[in-house]
Amino acid sequence: MPEIIYTGSFRFPDKDAAAQRVLGIAKSLKFEGFNFIFCGWEQKPRPEDKIKDLYIFQDFTYFSQSELDLPAETIFQKLVNYFRRGKKTFEWICKYTQEHSVSHVIIYNANSLFIYHMFKFCRKYNIKLICDCTEWYEGSHLPGGKFGLANVDNQIRIRFLYPLVHNVIVISTFLQNYLTRRGCNTIIIPPIIDINDSKWVTISDSCIPIPDKIIKLIYAGDPGKKDLLNSVFSALNIVNKDFLKIE
């Protein structure tokens, strides 16, 4: 059966929120008969996941690429590491596809150089390329600010490379509306959880809201324009106005 390679800026299997997203999407599509392997950019696999010569988590094989969290003592070295991310992964994919049947590659929030190399590679070997987009960073949130190299890379990725790749999974209507206007085929896939996962199954009944108690939700972070938190708050206040309080 042809395989789908899921790669990019996530730390598989459970080292960050991005890993939870890509795992959820893969689980959903696995029910449709697709076979996934992961090439996360975490530094190393977990020893407990080793089965013979492979690392397997919840029936998914993964190959850690060691692209993230590299040591850097200066801002210059951080930038070098940022733009080099994906080099080892690209070389690994080139070799892997020579020995295995790969039908699709999905790239999660990678830098523009890696996406461009993968675009050329997939077009040459007739492999379908899809990008998974969850972020459009504010320039001020990136190293160097609005006119820094990181933001230039960020804008190239969103404004030029995603329309070039053409097929994009998005996390919000904000991203979908923009990329659809740029001619992309898009589908919204929100964060997905597996209700059969042990961390959800073991939640006790005491965690379930009861009407005579007030629940407080606290948000912390930098939402940016794409997250539209005001809409979320308004919806929650309407649906749960009798027992939900948001702060």
C-alpha cells in the first residue's frame, strides 16, 4: 500500500501541541485506509517506542529527524539553524522514496526553503504534496521583527509557496478564506482528539461540568488575528450562559 509521509515542525509523538494535531489527522485518515509514517523534527525518538529496528507509537512508525532544538549561542546561529531545518529530512525522504511507494507528502508549518525543495521533488516524481497550515505569525513575534529574515520567510511561505503547492489543510476560516482567494484547494481541519486515547478515557466523572457550578476558562498566549477569540468567547457565553464564566 502507498504511504503518506507526514513531516515538518513538530515533535512526535507527544512533545508539543503540533504533534497532537498531526497525530489526530493521521488517525482520522487511517480509518479510510491510508498508511502514514511520521518524520517529526524532534531530536530523538523515545526508547520505549522501539520495536525491533523501528520506533512505533500507536501503530504509527516514526523516524526522528533532529531538526529542532539545536544548540545556538548567538542570534546568527539561531537564524542559520532555522533556515537549515529540513535539510536532513529532505535527504532522508529522497532516499526513502527510492525504496518505498510514497503517494503523498504532508508538510506541517516548515520553513519556505524546505517547502520549495519538496515542491520540486514531488513534482519531479509525481508525488502529491500537501501543506498543513496552522500559523501566520505576526512579524513582531519573530526574531528580527517585521523586517527580519524570519518574517520574510514567514511571508514567502504563506503568500507564495502555499499557492504554489495549491493543496493546503488549514486550521481556521481566516486562513481558508485567504488561501482560497489565492487559488488554493483548502480544507479546514480543527484540532482533533481520539476519545479512545487513555488520557481521555481515564478522566473521572468529577471533571464533567454540572449546571450549578461556575466554570472559569482562562486563556494565555498571543492569539494573533487568525484565532478570532472574540467569536469563541461570544459563542461559549451564548451556549453556556447559565454556568460558564470566561476570564
